Amino acid sequence: MSQNHFTLSFPLKSPADAKAVAEQLPALMPVLFQVAETIGTIHYSRFTVLSEKTLLFLGEFDGEFGALMADLAKRGGPVFDAIFQHAVNPPPTPVADHADAFAEWAAEHLLIAVNLYTAYPDVTAKEIKALATAAGVSGAGELHLFLVILPMKSRLAFMEVQLILRARGHGTTKDLDKVGTPHFAQFVPLEDNQIGFFTVYDGSFDKYIADFTKNIGQVFDLLFKFTKGAPPSPCRKYLQEFVDFAAGANRTPIGFYQAYPGLSVQDIHALIADSRSQASSGTAAA
């Protein structure tokens, strides 16, 4: 699988800096979106303020992490220069002139996911866009972000949850496949004994949560045993309480880059199936 995910953690100097960066970033997003289009290997990306001391930058991409970070530095340097004015121990700036140093800094501030999911692991962002263009398909759906932060009861609970998520990796993938609307999903360990669950999904929040609860609710039933202020379990029985909890734990995104906006998971699966069918038909005819 060439696809991967990154969560970069930018340590911020103060609560005032967290507020300032949240106010400054939205105006810089068009620049970053254009950079992502030019690079061509990013599926989705977004920022979110995790706390008064941390900004997160998340993305799904194809290829090598170091190469992507160097590209982002060279082409989108001003965006990161603006962030680093508010960061603790930033790399040399301007970032565009120190791409290797930025890539090294990014590697040191990369948070490693304990579980990764992708609905279409064998295709790149460029291939999906090319398939859609060739088929004359433009997405009509709505994509949304789910950036949920789960505070664990203790350091021990934090470690136990990571072990559980790693052990259940394949099962979680099967469960998310059944939901049918998530494009990507990750469980990521965060500061202060928190676990982030980050997804990109199709359709309305309420329908997503209902489908999600039906197919993967048992995972959250397990996690909620270790979570502060968790809703009652099982999720299936207490759906509204889970919806309310999820809405309250959800973080607001800053910017949402989409390489193929509006294309649903099912659209992409259909494009891939049609392409393979045509390829096999062409081989048989030859």
C-alpha cells in the first residue's frame, strides 16, 4: 500500500499563540490547497487546534513522508513560516530555503498512528482523479471530517487502549468496510493521555454515526471503559448519548483539502471496478 497518514504536532508558545494561529491559518488555506494540487500526492489534509499548547496538521498521502514534507516546505513555505512564529523551537526559516531541516523537524514531530484504515488502499490520488476525468464523473456528494478526542482515565489506560487498538487492527478494518462511508480513519495517541480518532467520511453526521455505531460501536464500547466522561454503553442502545458525546468531543477543522471533492467511497470503488473490467476486457480481446 503506497498510502499513508501523517499527524504533525506543532508545539505552541502560549494560549495567545494558539488563538493567533487559529485566526491566521484560514486565510492561508487557499495557498496550501494550491500547493497540494501541484504536488498531487495528497488525498486530504486539514489543521485543527488540539489545545492551547498544540496545533495538529493531518493528511493522507501517497509515497514517502520525507519527500512530501520537503515538497510542502519548498512550495508552501509561507504557510509554515506563519505557524512557526508561534511555535516552540521551530526549524530555520524561511522554510522554503531550509526544506531538509523542515523535513527533519517534521519527522521528529510526527505522531505515529496505532491503527490506519483506507477504503481504497491500492490507488493513488492521481489515479483516482484520472479515472474520474476519463469517466466524466464529478462528485456530487458531501465529505466531512470527524476529529474526535478521547481523554483516557490514566496513563495506564492510555497504554492499554493502544495495545487493544493494535491487536484489533484487522477487525477494525473489516468493521469500517461495513460502514461503507469512511474514506480514511486513524487512531492516534496524543498529548495528556488522549487518543484521537480522525476520519474523512461521506454524508450527514447523524447517518454516519448511526451506521458507525451499528458496525463498529463495539470498539468504542471497549474504549469507553478507559475514557473519562464516556457516554453509557453499549453504543447501540444509547445512540443519542453517543451522538451527543461525539459532537462534543469533535474538534473544528481549519481548512479541508480534497484531491477529488464530492467523490464518495462508493463512487471511487465503482471507478476502480470499471477500470479493471475494461482492462480485463481489453486483455481478453487481444
